[in-house]
Amino acid sequence: GMGMGMGMGMGMGAPSPDVNQGLPYDLEQPGFGPVLSQNIIRPLPEVPAVTASMVTIATMQVPNQYTGSIIGKNGNFINQVKTMAGVDIKVSERVSEGAGAIQEPGVPGVPGLPEDIDPARTVEITGQEHRVKRAYQMILERIRTTVAQGRIIHQ
């Protein structure tokens, strides 16, 4: 509050109740992605220039045959997770032997299809911890369903 004396509240007793430690502060400015704006807080009301951002990142390695179902047709599943959980999700590109090369010998029995160097792709979920956990569970559930239905979508 205003007119606080110099020695007041300095290491004595509990912090004053009007100090809100974790109030999210939304930056409604273009150029700030949803992840940044969700996670910016002003932890010290008496010094509003101090801002903080705490972000959790979950990094999953997912075999290629499941990334198609995680992404979904036209990206619809992954976009749904982003919106519902309020996170950012990035899926790494496929890395293959024939990347940039023409018709490398590839997957046995499939002429012209480059063989994957890396049989898995990275799925990176970024945001507030509880949101990241929610998105992570949604993705695991999607993989579980895909396996249970015996349906593998190649991406």
C-alpha cells in the first residue's frame, strides 16, 4: 500500500496479504505468442517492472508410426490439444536418409521411399505446468487409443 514506512515488512512476520505472488499477467500485444502471454506474471506489486515467466517443457520421443495420429488429419488433433490445454506443441520433422537426395534406396519393399534414420520424432509441449501435464495426458491417451484400435496412421 501507499505510505509504507522504510522498515515495515522487512523480514518480519508473514508477508502482507496484498502481495499476490502468482497472479498471471496477460500481455495482449501482437507478437507475443499464447505461451508467453499466459506465463508472464508480476510477482511484486510494489515493483511492477519486475516480470517473470516460468515455463514447463515436456519432451516426448514418439515412434514415427504414431505421430500421424497425434497430428491428426490436417493437424486437427494437435490443434485441438493446443486449444483445450492452452499449450504450444511442436513436432520435429522426419529425418530420412534421402532428405535432399534423389531416390535413395529406402524402406525395403517400397521403392523410392527414404528409410528413416531416426525411427522416432520429438513432440515438445510448452506452457504452464498444469497445462503441459494435461496436454501430455491427452497425447498419451491418443496413442493408447490408436494402439487399441490397431490403427496406425503414417505421417
